[in-house]
Amino acid sequence: MGKRSYGSGQLFVRADGNGRETYYGSWRVGGRRVKRRLGPKRRAGTSDGLTRTQAEAELRRRIATEVVVAGAQRRTVAEAGGAYIDHLERIMQRKRTTIQDYRGYLRRHLAPFFGGRPLDKIDRAASRRSCWPSSRMACHPRQCRTS
């Protein structure tokens, strides 16, 4: 197989624990490597899945259409949460006590748990681990004042 031209990405196959093979594509955007699942690989004798030609076409389509957030534009939970609470306060006109509660949840629980991790790096499992109240994050009501 020949070398691909620059900027055309990379196509590779990975197998999961059950032996199912899947095509993945990899390319660079703004100096950052992006990897995306393209679809299952077609098995011999079946019509389900992608052929290599179809996977190549899907990779080219993804490179052309997919929007990837650059590093400088990535927001942390604290930044996005603060912006959302500001929106709720100014635009949605939520009550002062509701805004205080939300700021307290963000400051005491969510921001410390997720730290400086960007939003696009937080998956469903990480958000489930953060669900409070848990014994690890629980605190006495007087210690969790939101003001």
C-alpha cells in the first residue's frame, strides 16, 4: 500500500474484545490529532459494514465536514458553568437564591471534581462519578454555604 498524501488523514482498523473490527479515521486539525469511529468493517460474505473504499470516502467526508474545537477555544466546567449561570441570571431572570445555589454547586462540587479538564474530554462515566451527594463529596450543611 502506498503512502497517503499530506492532509488526507489515516485509516485504520481496530478489533474490540468480541473480535468485531471497526474502521477508524485519524487526521490533524490545528496541530491536534483527531480520531473518529467511521463504522464497522465488512466481513467476508456479508453486506453489513463498510468496505475499504466506503471507509475512505467516509473519512474524506468527515475531514471536510466535522467541526473540531481548537485548544484555545476549549472551556472547562468552571468556565462553561459560570457563563451558563450568568445567562440564567441576566437573560432567563432566575431568582437570586436560585443563582446563589447554582454558583455554590459549581464552586463546591463540580469545578473541584473536574478541575481544568475541558468539556470535550468529559464522558458519561466521568459525569456519573461526580454525582453528588456522595460520601466522598458530602459535607455538613453549614460547610456548604453557597454565599
